[in-house]
Amino acid sequence: MSDTTTAGMPKAWRDLLEAITILARHPGDEVSPFHCEHDQLTVMADPANFTAEELAQLDELGFFPDDDEEETFASFRFGSA
């Protein structure tokens, strides 16, 4: 993300904003897209709707399709502490 509004922002914040921007392209639940518990941030968005390139970008940013829940991504990088 090269937007000037992110200049000087810590990498984790830039990565989170970039991931959310990608995830928002194919929203699952437009009202409550996030759920966080047990050190895992879950995003309601169906991985089947994303391109291979988008999936690779999200993986690099710390989000992966959640095998335990259908139509969601998960991240331990941005989960609760």
C-alpha cells in the first residue's frame, strides 16, 4: 500500500489496512465482517471468490482461508492477545 496516508505508519498497521482493502473486494457479511476470539481474527469473506493472486497477497499479509469454518479467512497475526 503506497498511499501517502500510510507513510510513517508501522508495518503491521499498513499490512492490516492492505489486507482489509483486499478482503473488502468480496465481502461476506457486510454488517459484521469480523469476529475475534482465542487469538484468532476471523473475517467473513468466502475464499472461493478471490483470485489466486489475491489469496497469495492475503497469505503474505497474515490471512489464510480457515479450514475449520466455511467462507471465512483467519489470522493469528492480528488476533486478540
